[in-house]
Amino acid sequence: MKLPTRSKSYMIPEYSLTGDLLSYITCGLQYRYQNKGTLPPSKPVQRWFGEFIHGVMEEAYLDWKYQKKEFPWDWKEDIRPIEDQIDLRLQVRGLYPYDEDLFFSINQPGSNLTLDDLNEHDHKKLASARAEKAINFWGKDLFPLIDSSELLIKGVRPMPNYDKNTSRSNYYGINGVVDVLTSTKINRIHDQSNLYDYDNKIVNFIRQHMEESDDEDYEIIIDYKGMKRPPLEVSDPHSEDKWENHKQQILTYSWLRSKQEDSKANCAGIILYLNELVPSKEDLVLIKEEILNDMTDIPEEDEFSDDIELILEWQEDDKMPNLSDEFKTARSIRFIKINDEEREKALKKFDRVVSDIESSLVKEMKGCKIQDAWKAEADKRTCSACDFRTFCKNNSDITKDFKIP
């Protein structure tokens, strides 16, 4: 009796918006080593803070939802326990902050410290200051609007440039995690509770940017970013255009969400740049440069003239200027209008990135060397912090000055 042969396994490659798309855009070769080669960066501080602030906001929302805590929250009693919980969670994954960013975990093995050992200096550490400000500044307005948080969404698209002889699959999957999903009516907030009895900054912002004549239900996709507001354009041609890429991310999220049965027909997006609430000196240097070179959309109104003057007069050795809450609000929140044309552009860009990644993977599978198969095009800041800079042949500006002792 002839036994049937086993059919060839069928695999659909899956790509995430942040872990694959944005990582590859930053640098293809770095993406290969870190994501495909499982070689994590030795000092993933930026990654730590992004995941830290996402975790803090998620846990804070759950505390608000189930314990009904009123704002403002006390840092030591309400917020520090959340920070400690998220910090320990990230330590398990090998992610640690710099000492000046966060007071080390009270609950770590061998520690006899308690909440009473915390002082004002620990409160002022950058990650803690930003966590407290994010919760107390946006929480009151954001948390009552939330329908879902940390929502996983997936979709499938045809593989770009598919070739049955070389391509790994004729389809590929996209996945992403929406930080916050909320639904509302633009003209009429019809909730019968007292959640909207106060002046809600987010609702007012949405009303300003949506057409007032449209009374249909809208879903609002909200994404947190643990960074400052990016400039409108980049000076280095190899730099990642974060302004555009963040827009593409929201547009792709909206397409993925539209494939789910319970989605609304209309959708819009909001990005919250949380570092703008407590900018570092490095952030302020960049903000000042962007204002001087007309590379930012905020500020653009005369109402921020006092804040602009403070920033332009500020020097790096000076004390941080006391910027207004109105200025911080304007820089912290960004509206993304979603329509079919813009969404299709974003999806085609994702297709191009997937095509490049798949092409590099196929080259490597056929025996091509890693550095020949993958592009290494990044800005100097990315290269200078990269663990692979000393042997990357495409990073000539960094490696030419490197000498083996």
C-alpha cells in the first residue's frame, strides 16, 4: 500500500506595527539582529520607558475602573505602587531603567525598604514625574471615555510582489495593540452619568477637529507615546520620519479595527505624547531648535507667545522654564483624521516594508551574508547607540574612528 506524502506546511508570516514596521524603518540591519536574531540591545532604556509608561497607564485605568479613585492621585500612596509593579514586571524581561529615571523597586529581593522610605527626590525622578503627570493630567478626561484598553487587533493582506517560486506565502498577517478604544458622538455626548459634567479636554479637542454636522457614532483610537512630539520634517535623510510614521500607525490600526464585527463605520485617531507633560533638558533643546527652524506645528498661535519666549530665552544650564498647562496640552495631543484614501496609502507603505523584509529574508535563506541581505540606513543618533556599530560596514562614519587597542 502506498502511503500518502505529507503536504508542505503552510505558514503565513505575521508582522506587528511596532515590533516589525517601525523597527525596520529605523534600521533594517538592526531589526534583523534584534528581532529576527533575538539579540536584544544591551541598554534598552528607550524601550523600557515606552513599555513602562504603557503599563502604568493600563494599571492606573484598571485601578480607577474598579476602585473608583478620585483625581488627583497621590504619588506615594496611589501611583508609586503601580510603578513598582510595572518595574518588577519589566525586570523579569531584562529591562531596567537608569538610576536617575526611577527609584529602584521596593519589593526586590533583599530590600527592607517601604513606601515610607521614599522622599521628594525619588518623586522628582524623570519616569516617576512623567507617570504622575500623565495619570493626573489626562486620566480624569481619558479614563471615563475608555471602552477597551490594550485591545489586540489582527488582519490579513495579500503578500506584495508574490512569486510562487520564491515567496514564503501568498498572504501575510498584521497585528497591533490599540492602547485605548473609545466610542462617542461628536455633537451630543449622551451618557446619562455625570462623567461629562466637567470640561473634558479630550472631548473638546475631538469636537474642534471633527465636522460638527456629523452626528453618527465614532470610534476614537488613542495611542500613547513615551516621547516628545516629533518635528514635521527631518533634516537627516536617513532619519526615521516619526511624524509621518505615527500617522501611518493610527491609519493601519483603523483598517485592522474595521475588519472586526463590532467596529463602528466612522473612526478617528488621537496620539498622546506623554513626555511633553514633563520634558527633559534634551527634549527642550530639540523643541527650541524646532521652533527656531519652523519644524513644528505647535506652537502656531499667538496665545503661546509667553511659552515661546521662555523656551527661546532658556539655556541648557538654566533651570527648566515653567511652561503653561495650555501649551503642554497642545503639544501633548495630536489628532489624526482617517479616511479611505489616507488609509490605503498607509497600507501600501506597510506592504512595501513587508516586501523589503521578505526580500531580505529570502536572500539570507539562499546563502547571502546578513550584512549584504539587509539594509543598514539609520541616522547618526541611532548608529551611535547601536550595539552592532563596531562591525557594521555600512556605518563608516562611526567605525572609521574605532581603533582596537
